[in-house]
Amino acid sequence: MSKDYLRDHAGPYPVYSSQTANEGVFGFIDTYDYDFESITWTTDGANAGSVFYHRGKKFSITNVCGLLQVQDSSQVNAKYLYYILGQLTRRHVSEGMGNPKLMSNAMSRIQIPIPPLEDQQRIVAILDKFDALVNDLSSGLPAELVARRRQYEYYRDKLLTFKEAAA
């Protein structure tokens, strides 16, 4: 899918690709190919092996993006799979010929520990809480830094401004 295609078919549906900026979104088009809870990963390039979770989104992917769908949600929690793959995929990226890759055949060989569904759900709940805390901190941090810089400048100016002595 080219940038020209994205421009000519602009719309509301994300297209996921091999980048990691904007949660892997390459662009937006007027149609979609998928509408189910899923996991995508980058198959090619510097970000090969980056994993993304999608739920409640209609979307498409490019040829440098892999796609997984849990077939039996009574056995595997898709969000658990996302978290565990986020830890495991980087180890399986092939660095051969200078262009990192994590193709579907390599992805299919990754062995994933599957605890009971109740444990998976508990793990997801804990990791979701930590993820929310980190995201809150990350989004609040720039504003906090600006406020601290202003505070520093205020006190710096106050401390380094002297009244002139009358002569």
C-alpha cells in the first residue's frame, strides 16, 4: 500500500504497518479488511517484532505487518497473548543481511506459556493497571516539566535580582 493509495483513498480506518510511531499506524483509508480483536506485529525493518493490540477497531494492514486472532478465547486471552508476545518476539527477530525480520514462519515457532485462563486474566489486569500508570505519568510528565522549569526560572530570577544600593 503506497502513500499515494493512502492519499487517494483517505478515510477513517487505520492501516497498520512496520512502524511503531502512533501505535503502528501507517495512515488511514476509506475501507477496512478486519474487524475483530487482534494482535499485529511488524515483520520487517528496524522495528521488526514490535507488537500491538487492537480491540473494537476496523482496520487494514500492509504486507510488512503480521496479524493474529485468538481462535479459542476460552483457552487464551488475546490481551495476555499481546503482553507475552511483547516480551518474546524481539528474541526471534532475524538480523540476517542487515534488515531485521520477524516473518510468520518464525512467529509460529515461538513457544508461549499458557497458564489457566483465570491466571491470564489476573496477569492482564495487573499489567493493564501498570500500563495505565505509565501512560498517565508519561502524558503528565511534559506538563510537570514545564511547571518545574517556570518555577525554577521564577526563583532564579527572584534570587538573582538585587536591589541597587543607594550611593
